[in-house]
Amino acid sequence: MSNIKNKNIILGVTGGIAAYKSIELLRILQKNDAFVKVVMTNNAKKFIGSVTFESLTKNKVLCDLFDDSEAYSINHIKWSDEADIVVVAPATANIIAKIAHGIADDALSTFLLACNCQIIICPSMNVKMYESQAVTDNLNILKQRGFIICNPDSGHLACGTSGPGRLPEPKYIADRVMSSFSKKDLSGKKVLITAGPTLEHIDPVRFISNPSSGKMGYAIAKIAEYRGADVTLISGPTNILPPNNINTIRIKTASEMADQVFKHFNNSDIVIKAAAVADYRIANPASQKIKKNSDDLVLTFTKNMDILKELGKKKKNQFLVGFAAETQKIEQYALKKLNEKNLDIIVANQIGSEKSGFGTDTNKVTLFFKNNKKEELPLMSKEEVSNILFDKILSCMQ
């Protein structure tokens, strides 16, 4: 379930070349079950018509305070009272200056001045304008007032120059909207998370690994960042884009993962080992590709370090969470792992189900605690599992 479901979101659109991207942003917000209305400047209508937004939102767009066809004298106040959050994308230098200095001379600036909810500003302009002292000062004013600023992307701009000034991608802006609705109870905490599989080479072109997609670990990292944590994600090979605003470290082998985990462990408050780390590696991987010279191939394996067990020995004040993906005797194996590895919580699930385990977007897990309590969760999204996990972690840390 999206955390913006049934939220009232007002999308402010100003007169920039990136105004067309506001349509994609609108659609992403709607796909996450938010109610969206649009306020446009008259300059924005020179780039994209209000009819487009009206067709998508099934609401009239607020463009003019003096539109006789609407109750123009109250709509901007009514909408500001109803709004859960406002996103201005693109935000030109002009609208940024108006907001910073309390100017209300059109529908959007008047509406914004009346808002008491969270406002997200997404600057989009020429690089020289963006880097000017005036725009810098105005953005700093807004930051001090609690506005969220989505820093622009860098790249080739419509004016022919290159540098910062491009509107952030709509997916990123939508992600920041979702983040804004999360409680920030992990603020000040350093969270270390591992995710995905590891691989061990047989020769330069072959390796052994496992089916872990990394989705669970990446969901945990995303929710940790949403809730205000300083997040480091150590990830094996995956096809997933890392969550926003976190430190992502890419590794391949179990040995490489161990090196990075131990490097960051002492500075972490919460450590969650969600990666599916190979228990064994090839004892003597071939330096050249192995040819098909015989009907049988015998490989000798040697045991990898048990990273989680070593962390259990080393931990001082860290809260340590492990994962157990089992095919049988879930509780028996999970409790054994919990005790032997000195964990605070272990998250156990049975793999093999179509909707739970490797590669799925949902999971059905049972939490086992070191105080001998357990809690079985129903099938839910991996983001929902992550939120509940952090609720339990914080409760145990109190």
C-alpha cells in the first residue's frame, strides 16, 4: 500500500521548458492512489495546455484568480486548506523569488502563500540563473523555512548550456513526496544494510550464486532513508536501481562483502544482514576458461567466513538483525541462528512460494526476538515488512 494513498496533492506548474515532465509526475502520483489537482501560471500554459491536466485529474485547473466560471475568490484558499502536500515542478527562478519574499500576484503564488502544509520545490532553469547569488539566497530562505528542495540534475539544458538546472526526474520527485509522509524516527541513526546475492567464480566466465534479487534489502534501505536514517547499502549484483540519497557499495564475492561490512560496522547503530551470502566458494578457481574435455567436472569448495556470526561476536551497542530463508523447519533453524549468532532479531521466511521469497515484491515473514517472543506477519509488500521491522527495532532499542 502506498503511503500517499488518498492524499491530496497539489501540483504547481510554472513556465519552464520542463513543464511537460509534470504530466509524468502527475501520472506517477495517481498510480500510487493520490488525489492530484493542478495550479498553473499563465506562462506555464505557453508550454503545456491546461486541458491536458484537466483530462488527467478530472478537475479544473486553477490558472486565474479572476475566472468568472469558478468561485475564484475562494478556490485558492479552499485548495490550500485541503492540501496534504504541494509540489512545484518545474519551479522557475521567478516563482522561487515570489515564494521567498511573499509576493502573491497570480493564482499559484497566492495559493502558495496561503499554504500551511509541506511544500516541495523542484528548481529548473538555466545554469547561470540557478547558480546566481539571488537564486541561491532565495533557496536558502526556503530551506530555512522548512521547504524541501529537490536539487536539479546536471546535464545538457534546453538553452544549449550544460550544468545543474535540469528538472529532477519525475520518479525521483515522486519518491521525495512519498518520503515526506514518513515519520523521521530514525533521524541520527546510522543503518548498515546488506542485500542481494554474492557470486563465486569457477573460472573467468562461470560462477555459482543464488536467486536473490536484492528486493528485500533494497526495500529496507529505502524505508530507512524515508525515516531519516543515514544509510549504507552493501549490495551484491542486482538489476535494481539503488534507493535515493544512500551510500551504495557494490561488491561481488562473499569476501568482498565481509571486507565492506567490517569496514562500516563500528560506525553503525543498526545492522541488517538481508543479503544471501554464499556459504562456500571454489577452492581453486581456474585462471582460464575450463574446456569440455571430460564428461564429469569435480569442483572443490571451501567454506566462506560466516559474516553474521562474526558480527555477533564483535557487536557492542549495535542492534543486529539477520535473515533466514529456509525450505523447512523454519522456526527451529531461525531460533538456532538467532542464538548462535547473537542476534537481536531474525527475520525468517519459507522460500519457494510464488508470492514470498526470492524475486517477489511481497513477503510473508516471522520475526523472532532474543527475548523469546515471535511475531508472524501476513503476506505484505516488502516495504511494509521493512516499516514493521523498523518499528520493532526501535521498540526494542528503547
